[in-house]
Amino acid sequence: MPDIPDTRMARIEQGMNGLKQRATHVKELAQNALFYVQNRPIPLSEKAATQIKEGRGFAARPAHGPC
């Protein structure tokens, strides 16, 4: 098992409830948990970078709807 720094392990622990709700099996839970231990900043795909630059997609929407 790889050595996971405490800060990254804490991210997994904090996100575990959400991970368990979305995963249908242990392998999927482990794959989804990788997000919490990736180096920051997380590299964006070309498509995601374009959507952010153009103000589209989830990151561009207000958190609580229109003001």
C-alpha cells in the first residue's frame, strides 16, 4: 500500500460519506477516492479548460441560483 500523507488521508476521511453514497462497490469507491489525493492543482482536460475560460459549465454557475 502506498504511503499517503496525513493531509491527503484527511481529505479522503472527510469525503468518505459522499464517496460511499456514490460507489456501488469497493473498487469504484477506491477509484473515486483518487480525486482526494491527486496533486494540486488538478490538471484540467482541454474541454474543461475551454468551458471555464468561456464561462460555461458547472464552475460558471452561481452557487445559489441567479441573484
